Amino acid sequence: MIRIEHLVKSFGPLEVLKDISTEVGTGEVVAIIGPSGSGKSTLLRCINLLEVPTAGHIFVGGVDITSPKCDILKVRQNVGMVFQHFNLFPHKTVMGNLTYAPMKVRGLSKADAGKIALDLLEKVGLSEKAEQYPSRLSGGQKQRVAIARALAMEPDVMLFDEPTSALDPEMVKEVLEVMKALVKTGITMCIVTHEMGFAREVADRVLFLDGGYLVEDAPPDVFFTSPKSDRAQQFLEKVL
Amino acid sequence: MKLDFGQIMPSLPFILNGIVVTLRFTVLSALLGFTLGTLLSLLKISSVKPLRWFAEFYTSIFRGTPLILQLALVYFATPQLIGYRISPIEAGVFTFSLNSAAYSSETIRAGIMAVDKGQREASLSLGVAYRPMMLDIILPQAFKNILPALVNESIALLKDSALVSTIGVLDLMRRAQVVAGQTFLYFEPLIVVGVIYYVMVMGLTQAANVLERRMRRSD
Ligand SMILES: Nc1ncnc2c1ncn2[C@@H]1O[C@H](COP(=O)(O)OP(=O)(O)OP(=O)(O)O)[C@@H](O)[C@H]1O
Ligand SMILES: [Mg+2]
């Protein structure tokens, strides 16, 4: 589903991603972990071109999204993203948040978009909040709405950038539950997270980034019990 | 000193009709000015340098010269330049729109910059194109932030609109002068339009407060 070849990303003189190559198969769930500033967010944001790669290629569903001929908007429709700070549209209701892009971008009718939205709200357990404005929701509810909003575009890939890091501890679980349910649907997922237990439980593979390098790329059992690199060992000692 | 409002009573309807002229002029100039100001603000935050330069240059011209000079230039120079006999009201609306575009573009630019950049990222990540993103997501939030500033801008426009009396538009101010000329009373007609301007400005301020409160309800 996603193939990354020799990806390099620089901000001016600062090289943040250094020659990253990996693949994410269809339906695979990949956890991306690593210390702060290692380039996790940047890697994720390259996959939907919120950051433009400096060099290398990224293929999503067989399409080279780094090619100048590629229709970026089309790629993004197919790749949902969930942010640490939710980024809901504050001037739209929950329903408005969920139906806006499907209507505007995919051209669905209000009725069709509404049906998809209500269905998703039920799945994330927020049917009764449909007409509320985001400011009336708790952090956990906001993030579940944000997940539903991304899913409303019916993407093939979902990207999560620390979806629980901005939440109060008691709200982390409800969001992780929604994500676990999502894993069962077989959608391809890339998740930047500090929730090691969650990563170990749901991920098919763990990518460990450090200083812009992809240092480890292994199944969670291997990574969490016997990481190859010293850096990963040190990191795990600190966080586990 | 004696005041004689009685003598100008017959002229009162004539003066009151000026309210419509002044209000229509102000609303039209504000709408055109803010629309143009929005476009200018988009140029100012564009990544294309020449567009930014143009917008900055435009703003500096209108901020760096007196409004009454701009008005005179447009009104008196247009016929000479392109042979079109521009009417006073056209010249007024044209000048005031261009002028308020220059000022409001700064405000609107600041309003756009103040919208959380996560809003842009969320829109982009959903595949929303630049235009709908601006129109539906960014600008509504930007305008909400700067509503008080835009109301102030409109109030300034309302008061400055009295300048068009100098090129012969029959607005409130001009009508006061006409009545003064007919009755040889200056204080009374000027006081009457002064009160009218004051009431309109207070009304606008009040309306803005109500609007702001209503908009804040969604926060
Ligand atoms: N737009 C930008 N301009 C300049 N430097 C940037 C930009 N975005 C990120 N960086 C830098 O790139 C490096 C990697 O950032 P990134 O956000 O990808 O790290 P991260 O692994 O997600 O960290 P965290 O766990 O703190 O979120 C950091 O040094 C950061 O300062
Ligand atoms: Mg990050």
C-alpha cells in the first residue's frame, strides 16, 4: 500500500529524515516510535504531502506521490490523518465536521454524506453529539470525532500522529478502543505513538526512528524483547 | 447667541434623506473594500514574491497619501485620463473601496495568520483544495477573530464618508452645508447632522456587540 524509497527530508540545512526506505502492506498496522525530534511526525506528514520530500520516492497505492504529475488532492483523499490536537473545525458542528469534505471534495449529496457520518458517529459512540459544536466535547470525544471525520472520506490508509498525547489519562482508553476497532476492519494504519503497550498489542510492525534514521524495522515481539540497536535498547529502558 | 432650529425645520426631510445616501455609500464601500481587502490579504500571504510586493506597494500608496487627495485625483483626473465623466458617487465609492481595501487587508491578513495552522493541515489532509479551504474553513474563522476591527474600520468609513461632500455628493454633510447656505444658519444644520452621525455610529457599535456575542456562542 505504501512504499518509501530513499526518503530524505530537510528543513533548510537541517536534515530531518535520512535515507528512509520501508514498505507498509495493505491492511498492515505499523507503529512508529522514537525519541522526540527523531522525525516521526515528519515521516508521517510526508506520506500525505503535508511535507514535501526533499529526495526519494513515496508510492501510495502504486502511485508515485512525489512525482510532479501526481494529483496531490487525490492522494490526500485516500489518506486520512488524525492529529495530536484534533484540529476539528470549531465553527462547524460535529455533523458539519464529518460531512464537509465528503460533500465538498467527493461531491456526495448532503443525504449520502449524512448517512456515512451518522454511521461513523455510532461506531465511535458519539451519535448523540451530532449537533454539538466541538467546543462542547471532551478531549477524548474530540479525538473520536476527528477519527470519524478522517474515516468519512473512506480512505485506504489512516495516519495517526500521537492521537492520545494531548489527552487526559482517563480519556486515552476510549480513543485507543476506537483505534483497536479500526484495526479489525483491516484498514492500513501508520501510528506515531508513545503508548508502548498499545503499539505492542496492535502493531504488525514497529519502526524505530532515531536522529532521522530508520534504526529498527521489526515485529513488536522482536522489537520489544530483543532490539538489535543500542539506541533502541536505551530508548526502551527509558519508556518501559 | 441664539439658536433657531425652527427655521431649519422645513429642510429637515431634505437632511434626513441624506442618511440613505451616506449609509448606502458606506455599506457599498465597505463591502467592496473588504472583498478587495480579502483578495489583497491573500496576495500578502502568498508564496509568490511579486504578488506580495504588489500588495505591499498598493497598501503603502493608499496609506501614504491623504484620502481627500485620492478622492480628488479619482474624481477630477479620471475624465482627463480616460475621457469618462465619472459621477461623484462613483468616484467616492471607487476611492473609498480601494482605500479601505488597503487598510482592511492588513487586518484580514493578521486574522488569517491567527487561525491555528492545524485548521489548514486538517483541511489539506482531507483533500480540500485551496479555494474551498480558504472560503469555508480559514476565512470564516479569521473574520470572526477580526470582527471588532472590521466594525471599527466601517465606523471610520462612515465618518470619513463626509469627505465626499467635497466633490458634490449630496450626503448628510453636504446637505447640512446646502441648508446652511439657504438659511444662513450654520450651527443648527451642522448640529443636526452631527447628532445623526453619532446615532448611526453608536447603532453600528451596538449591532456589532450583539453580533459578536452571538458568534461567541459557538465557542
Ligand atoms: N517545519 C519545520 N521547520 C523546521 N524544522 C522542523 C519543521 N518541522 C520539524 N522540524 C524539525 O525536524 C525535527 C523532527 O521533527 P518531528 O516533528 O518530525 O519530530 P518527532 O519525532 O515527531 O518529535 P515529537 O515526538 O516531539 O513529536 C525536529 O528537530 C524539528 O525541530
Ligand atoms: Mg511529532
